[in-house]
Amino acid sequence: MGSELSDADLYRQGGLGGGLAYTPESLRWIFSGLEEVELRRMRDEPADSPHFGEPFLWTALFRRPERADGQR
């Protein structure tokens, strides 16, 4: 699926090696300044579907936290 090589190895290689792999924990860390709304695996979509979905990939929805004055 995605590459689990270190950043240094990816730079040495000069490519992403099939993509990058993120765990749910790493996605939460990357977006730690935002509120998690939903984090789940994608739903599989058939080849003729107008939507993209692969069950080995994660999808996430985050939002800015609400401020004290009620704005985002």
C-alpha cells in the first residue's frame, strides 16, 4: 500500500514509492490543532462508481475548534 520509509530514505530514493502511509494516530498528530469529526477507513467503491473509495485508505474530517466568541 503506502511506503513506510523515513523522510530521509524517500529523499534519497527520489520518489514516494507508491504513496505515503499514515496510521490513525499519525493523522491525529498531524491535525492535532483541529477537532476530529470523523476518522475511518474508506468504503470500497466499484470500478463503475462515480465516487472514489479504497478500503485500505483512511479518510478523515477535521475542523477548526470554535473560539470563545463562537466563531471558527
